[in-house]
Amino acid sequence: MVQTPYQTVIGLEIHIQLSTQSKIFAPEKFSFGQKPNHQVSLVSMAHPGSLPRINEAAIQSAIKLGLALDCSIQSPTYFDRKNYFYPDLPKGYQISQDAKPICGPGKVQFPDNQGNIKEIRIHHIHLEEDAGKSIHELSPHYSMVDLNRAGAGLLELVTQPDLESPEDAAALLMEMRRIVRYLGISDGNMQEGNLRCDANVSLKPWEQKELGTRVEIKNINSFSFLTKALEFEIKRQTEYLQEGKKIIQETRTFNPSNGRTSSMRDKESADDYRYFPEPDLLPIKISPENLDKVKRVLPKLSSKRYQDYRKNQIAHNEALTLIEDQKLADYFDQLSAITGNFKEALNWILGPVKAHLNEENISIAEFPLEVHKLAELLSMILEGKITRHLAREKAFTLMLASPNEGIKEIAKEHDLIQENNEDELEELILKILKENPNETERFKSGQKKLQGFFVGKIMKASKGKANPKKVNEVLRRLIAKF
Ligand code: ADP
Ligand code: MG
């Protein structure tokens, strides 16, 4: 790595929109892409006299994420009002958590782009409600407000400023997407805005202990925007510092069309928000039994899976492909457990299986072959009953076409069983040698490259059923005495 003049320091605030059946304090569900203002109850509209009610599933989602990330769970936890005025916030305040967030400090591990495992400290995770959306493009004279999203449940995860590069920031965010999907608490879909983040970045001379002045880039909704926004900001701050200018603490926004960040406003401080405990909601106690219950059902997380795969010599990119989809990783784990051969299982998953999923644009959950069926095919290969070539090119396709039939029947019906009968093979090879007298003569006189010519012909004549290793062996033996 080139030594840059300044050390980069990054901390993220990650917003995770919960996929619960109803909003966090209101009865209706929010789902992306619906008609504006069609998912809005009196509570979300801040109708006078309406009161919030806490959604138990939102609390359980927070506990799941907290326990998965080794956070302390705070009980009792309570909500605070964060006061600010904005057209998409009808109450004039957001119900959030300030003094006693549900999850205290924790940590998260993720693989960086080189496959090293990094660990970042989590400052806390809190629950809050989302705001609505202002739409400025529909009219030249007015701004419109869509309140569908108002009141949707959010978890905000705040990291310590432990990240050292834009690439690491993006890699951490990808890990977070996997984690919330594995836990089933959010769709983690950045295009639909249910995973987004604010990125804080500052620079400091390497030898300096105190952190530099930070800038916060708001509302980033794609992995590549996160990297680009941070890269731009690092360059801008470097130039400022080199010219002896001061960085001001402010909130900036990233403009994807020119790749630049620009100032939105000076940073608000906590005082500006006049936080105070939400009087319409009671503090929430979380029992140790509740925590035990969640702990028992926590799945094996992506970074743990990644590390186990790497220990088994699976390459960084291959391990990433597997862990990206929890169900795919499950399928792979079962396939390698049943066949007892993870190399074979890996090649099948990343080869023909993945190719089929891509072609059909389906997920592994919709893949027609139960893992036992595919395992049978792999076992036949490993036992030498079918060549790998025929298994890939013929048997696999036939199995996909009739997923309920067993591979043994399919293989018999379509004559795919590998011939291991040496007499028959010898006969076949002798026939081919006789049919090609010129080549046979040249091969005999030492032209080694003709081996390939003959093996090809023999494999073709056997309809791919001959065992290639055997063919090579018998061919060499026969040509010596031909
Ligand atoms: P606020 O609540 O005002 O947004 P916090 O101090 O809680 O501010 O920090 C918010 C985020 O900014 C955290 O993710 C933290 O890691 C990050 N952060 C704080 N100080 C710095 C800094 N000097 N440089 C980069 N990131 C920082
Ligand atoms: Mg902040």
C-alpha cells in the first residue's frame, strides 16, 4: 500500500428497515413501491389523539441482531423523542432512542476484499421509526409528500470509527446485508432503500492520536456510491489539509451524477434535537428467558461460515459466493456432508447448479433437485459409475427435466452407465486402431500427440461412457504390441 499523507478514519451509521408485518408503532404494513399515501393510518399521519403502540416483532428483531453481534441487551430500554421539523415528519418529532438504546456495545467481523477477517466495534444499535418521503420532481411549483414509509421500523447500527478505507466500509456494509438476511429481520435491499447508511469520515496525520474533524455523508443507498463518496471526500479533505485549510464539521450529500459531495447543512448537535423520554410509551423490560429463546435459534452467521470455508481451502471469491445466499450455503453444506467430498460438491454448486440458477433466474429455494438427488449423482461419479463429463452434459439436464425420477433409472434408461469392462474396451480400441492405419503407424513410431486423437475417437465411440483414465492406460498397452 502506498503511504498516504493522512490516515483515513471512517465510522458508519447503518439503517436497517425491518420487514415486520406492521410498522413499529402503527398497525399497517409498509412495503416498497406501493401507491403514495396508501399505507398510512391515523397514527402515521399524527392525527390528534392517536397514540403509538410498540410492535413486539420489532423488539425481537433488535434482540436478534444485538445477540448476533455480541451486544449487551439493555433492560429496561426506552424511547425518546427527537424533535425536528420536516414536512415528511407529521408529528414534528421522531420516536427514537437516545439515552438507553436496546443494544449496547458489540462487535462485527467481516472479510475484506483480500479475504482478511476484520473486526469493527459497534457503539450501539437503537430502534426508531422511519420518516416519509418528500417528492420534488412531480411538480415545478410544489413538493409532494408520501407518508407510506412514515413509521416503518428501523434499526440504526452505529459503529465506532474503526474503518480504515472506503473498500472496508463497503465490505462491512455487505456483511451487514448478509447478517440481516440470515436473521430474517430485513430484506436488506439497497435499491429499495431498506438498507442505507450515513458515512462519517475524517483524516489525521499518521502520528497524531486525536481524530480529525469529521464530515457526515447522508443517506447513501448503494455499495458503489459508498465507495465513491468516501473516495471523493478523502481526496477533498486531503487537498484542504495540504493547503492548510480547516475542515468544518458538516453534513454533506453525494451526487451520483458527478461523483462529488456537497454541503447540506452544518452538523446538528444533540441539543438541537431536544431529546426527552417519549411519554406515550412505557419502558420495555426484556427477560433473560426471552434472550435465551432467541439465542437458541440464532443461525450460523455468514462470517463464521466464510471462515470455516476458508479453512477448507475454498478461495475467497468462492466462499463469498456461497455465503452471499444462506440457502445456497445450506445446500452446499448438505451436499458435501452426504457425499463426503466437499471439492466435488463445491465444483457442482459453483458450476452447473449456479449456471442453472442464473439461466433460469431462480434462487436455490426454487431449484428443482432435492439435495439427496444431486448427491446420488455425485456418488455415482465418485464410485466411477458415470463419467463426470456425462454427468454434467447429460445426466444433470435429464434430472432437471424429471426431478422426481431417481438418477439410477435415468442413467439406465439413457444408457449413461460407465463401462468398466476391460474386454469390451480393448475390443473397441483395437477396432479404432485398425480403422485408422496411418495414424496408428505414426503413433507407434513415437508421435505422442496422436494419443489425444485416439482418446477422442474412443470416447466418442463409447458415447462418453468409457473411463478416460482406463482408455489412456489400455491404449498405451495395446499400441505397444500392435
Ligand atoms: P452523532 O450522534 O452526532 O451523529 P457520533 O459521535 O455518535 O455522532 O458518531 C456518529 C458516527 O460518526 C459513528 O459511526 C462514529 O464512528 C463516527 N465518527 C465519530 N467521530 C469520527 C471521526 N473523527 N472520524 C470519522 N468518523 C467518526
Ligand atoms: Mg448521526
